[in-house]
Amino acid sequence: MAPEPYLGPETHTPVRHHILSVLVENKAGVLARVAGLFARRGFNIYSLAVAPAELHERFSRITIVVDAESAPLEQIVGQLYKLVNVVDISDLAPSDAVERELLLATIPTNVDSRTGLLDVIGEANAAIVDVDAHHVTVMLAGTPHGCDAFEKALESYEGVELHRTGRVALPRLGTPPESEKDPE
Amino acid sequence: MQLTGAQALIKSLEQEGVEVIFGLPGGAILPVYDPIIDSSIRHVLVRHEQGAGHMAEGYALATGRPGVAMVTSGPGATNIVTPIANAHMDSTPLVVITGQVATAAIGTDAFQECDITGITMGITKHNFLIQSAQEIPRAVAAAFHLATTGRPGPVLIDVPKDVTQSMMDWWYPSSIDELDLPGYRPEVPLDADAINEAVTLINAAERPVLYVGGGALKSRAERELLAFAERTKMPVVTTLMARGAFPDSHEQHLGMPGMHGMYAAVTAIQKCDLLISLGARFDDRVTGKVSAFAPHAKVIHVDIDRAEFNKVRESQVTIQSNVTAAVSALDAAGATPQNLEVWWKEIRTWQERYPLAYDEPSDDGLLRPQRVIEEILAASAPGTIVASGVGQHQMWASQYWKFEEPGTWVNSGGAGTMGFGVPAAIGAKAGRPDKTVWCIDGDGCFQMTAQELVTARAEGIPIKVAILNNAYLGMVRQWQEMFYEERYSEVYLNADLPDYVKWAEAMGCVGLRARTMDEMKDVIRQANEINDVPVVIDFRTDSSEKVFPMVAAGASNDDIMVHPSLRGEN
């Protein structure tokens, strides 16, 4: 009997995830180098976001949420540093980070369902950013968990088109220095 | 000064002190071949691009300088992928230049186009696709800097044809600050705390082993290693990649560890209480079953590449450093283990009880491959360079040759590339024309790259090739005999097909053959008298001969199998 095709895990976030903020040279092929490294070493990426870095067009910042179960973080960081185009890596444990992500969803709607939908949107603190007679497009900029919850809440609606950006993160202010923290 | 991109490329190689390029021209690299005519750099015209890559590797391994290869786009580039992967596995410094279709044609599936930077992304230390002629000097200087510093490795430069044909204003980077490598930090300052922790562990050790890997050769640590080992009296093992880093004749040297390592070397690691890894990477061919590897040992791991730490084996102390600096620091700090007399006594009993062994020649007269290597060694001057392919003959060469100095063992370790031997020997001889270079090869390996002997003859590179011809893909045959119930599947090659003597002669070499002990001695003597053309000797060896000791794949090193003649005592 043929094995079932891979359907993926039911939850989005791995049990132990970690955030790597990787400053790279803004050169052709750098994203392929980073993605290729993860693929050939068997490191799992949960989400990945790329954008020009602050200060300079010379650099870009890649925010990678890695599955820390798939490989020791030390290995992932050590291998990343070997990419010549990688300039700097800061790794953030979820507890030390402020993580945010953007969700956009277009939901088919009609007069009957609109009130209920507005409640769901209101509860999630999402904003309506576009409307026509048969749809609303909503935006939620929130924590990954908030986005997960909102996505779940939208599951009961048919024909939803939903996109998420993958998260970005910054160190939480007032995080104690590395030496004073418990190891994971 | 205005130059074409092609002229700038060759001039840049001259700036880097390149003395020889191994290569083969073709459409996309054509412009670069024109200024070679006027350059001081020697070009060795190979018969297949794989040969160019392995020659560059052999050159690098024998000289310590980066090897340079140049090929055209498309199939020229893909043919050199195997050597690049091989160099990547063995951290060999290479600079490979590939032609590329014109920039406007990239991405259009043009004739002889292939995405070689994409293909080699995972098997180079770094690669460049040059966008303009003005960038060429910086890319070349950066390529040499990257290839030779930190953990060395292959770097590829892909140059589109229109780039080499366009004009540029000549310049050359005067310092590494001009290389535009903001993320590249090959060396970090030595961590004094880590050194102190290592000293504490060494001082407490009663059964230490110095586990020396290829990094010791890469950082030319032989003097510091010898001084440290002699002062501390610690036993030394050298991995397949480190042969020559510590003299085989030295009484503290236990030889090679691993799957086909010396019994004493393997067992000393299994029983040690402190394993000091110097530029080694706990390869599976060394560790066997990782969970059973050196089970009582604390580990000090010295490596220039931090990604090696705790990759395979958890270590108690990590020192990110080249081997030379780390060993010097440990020695200067006075690290001294406990009295090692008991430890040495134990090691000596293993050495006496389980030396290397093979049976005397059988009645049918076929030669023992081990004996052939011993005879060549006995007839060779000190400092003779030995290259090999991959398989049984490689293991026997590593076991039976005596390596006394760096740069004398030219071998494909991590990748295990059959066919490496002949071209690598040619590259080694091109770099060290003063040395005798023997390629100890198998009949299977020889058939993969033998055509480069045409190159050797044409270019006046007189290597000597000893084919240990057992008519089989011997290592596979050994595994089928031992682990597949003697079901020999697709391993028989036929000792007479091809006729190696005629083949050698057709390639302009001297071809010799030996079937008996007397003939063996005679052909080795003849080969050593010929110094103007390559020599190929077809040694007919016994196919039933197996490599021992052996640890079966995935087994614990405690279950090492010695030669049958040594078994049955315990």
C-alpha cells in the first residue's frame, strides 16, 4: 500500500523554535546560499523573512525561525558563519525576543455572515483594509500566536485566501545578559 | 593601463604568484587563453577537465600552495565538479576558473551554458559570478585569500565571455581590506580560558591520545606537534588526511586510526581517558559507531572551523584555532599529563600482538599487494611523494608506506574519489619536479583517469604508476566477500583487459609488467632508472587479499578485525 503523502504538521510553530537574525551582504544569490545550506544540512526552516537592512543598501537582514529540534543551534550558527556573505548573526531565544508577523486574509462574505465575521475581526484586533460587495480583506499585525489564533478562527469560513509574511524579531528590551540566563 | 578582462585575469593570477594552470580551453573561456601565450605562467593542457581539477589538488597537497584550474563553460565546468567536491571535503585550497556564456545570454539556455555557481554552491568555500571586467582583480585576490586562509577550500570564479572581452583600467588590491569581504573572519584570537581548561584536562590525563587530522598539515604544525608530543610523551595517531604530519618512524606514533587503522591506534583511542583532536573532524571512517567511540574519553577539540565543534562528538573543551597556534600555546603553558608508563606498556603490548600482517605469496605466484608497496618503499629515496586512488590499494599505501614529512601523501580522503591518483600524481610532480612521485593505484581507479598519462608525457611530467592489478573493484569485492555471502556482483574487471602495458606504451609511457617476486624487483629497479617519461607497471596481485585490520561499517571500534593469522589468541 502506498504511504500517505506528507500533509505537514498540524501546528505551525515547532516545539522548540529559535530566531536567527542574519545580516548578509546584499548580493545576487545570497538567499539561495542560505536556503541551500539549510537544505543540504537538514536544518528545518519554519519561516523566513528577507528585507534590506537598516543603514545600508549593502546589507540585507534575513530573519529565520529555525526548528531547534532538527539540529543543534550551535551547528546551524556555525555553518551559517561559514557562508562568506554572512556578516553577522544574532540568535534570539523566543523568551528574549519580541516577535511580530503580518497576516493578510481575504474572506468571502455576505449580509448574513458579515456580523459574525466583524466580531471575529474585532476580537483579534485585526483591521479591515479592503472591501467589496462580496469580500473583506483584513490585516493583522501581531504575535505569531495571535496570527495562529486568528487563522484558526477563520477556518470556519469557506474560500479564505490567507497569506502570512513570516516573523521578524528584535531583542526584548531589558533582557538579562547572556551570562545570567538559564541555558535553554 | 587599459587591459581586456582576459588580460586582467591572467595578470591577476601572475600577481598571486601562480606558476602553473591546469586546464583545457573551449568556447566561453577562449578569450582568456589568448594572453596565456604571453604569460610567464605554465599551462598544462589536460585531456579531460576532471584531470585538471585533480592535478590542481595534487599540486596543492604536495606544495601547500593553492592549485589553479581553468576550464570552459557547460560540460567543461561540470566535468570539474568532482574535483571541486573532493577538494571541499578535504579542505584543499583550489582556485577554479570557469568560462561562462555572455552575460546577456545567461538564463537563456545558451549553447554550453550551465549554472556552475549554483551547482557548486554547496561544494565550494565560496564562488563568484563576475559581472564586469573591472571586478576581476578583486575577485581573483579574494578567491586566493579565501582558498588559503582559515579552513582552506576550493573557490570558483565564473567569468562570462563578454566580461573577458571588455576593457578595464588595471588595478590590483593592495591589501585584504580592499577585497570586500565584510563577513569573512578566518581566524579568531586564541581563547586563553579554553587553553587553561585544556591544560587542566591534559595535566589530569593518565591515558591521553593526540588525534592528529588534516588541519595539522594545513597549518604546517609538524615542528610544534613534534616538540609538544616529545616533551609530553603522549601517543600520536595520524588520520588518513594527516599522514606525514608526524613521522611514521617515530616511536610515539601509533599510525592511522579508523576503519582500516592500526590495531594499537584504534584501541588506544577506545581506551584513552583524554582525546586531543588537532584539526580532525571525527569522520565516520575514524569513529565507527559514534556512540561507542572513545567511550571513556574527555575531548579537547582544536579546529579552525567552529562548525566542527560538537558536530559528531561532544567535547569538553573547544579551541577555535589553527593547529600550530593551539599546540604552541598548550606547549608554552606547560601542559603535561600524568606518568604515562603504564599507558605505554599497554599500548606496546597491542603493537607487538597485532602488527600489520599479510600472508606470504601463494603458490600460484600472484603478488601480495602489500609486498609490492614495501618493495617500492625500500627502493625509494626519502621524501618520495605517493599519490593514490581510492580503495584497497589506498588503504595498503597508507598502512605500508612510511610517511616522514608533510606533502608526501596525496590522497582523496573525505570524498573517496576513484581515479584521483594518476592526475593528482601529475599535479604533485608538476609542483615538486625535484621529487620522485609514485602513484599507487588500483586497476579500477586507473581506468577512470589514465588518459592523463598522455598529458604527463606531452608535458614532460615523469610520474611512476604502480597498478595493483587484482582484476577486481577490490574494496567492493572485499565487502561482498565479508558481508554479502561472497555474492560477487559487478566487481570483476579482468586483469588482461585492457592490456595495461600496451595502453601505457600507446600513451607514450614505458609499460612494464610483473607477475613474480623476481619480476617485481626488476621492474621497480627499471622504473627508478627512467626519469624522462612516465612509467606504468602492471603488478598482478592476488584478488583474495583483503585489507586488515577492519572495523565493519557502523560497528564499534572495539570490534576491530585483525588479519586472520593473528586471530584466535583471545
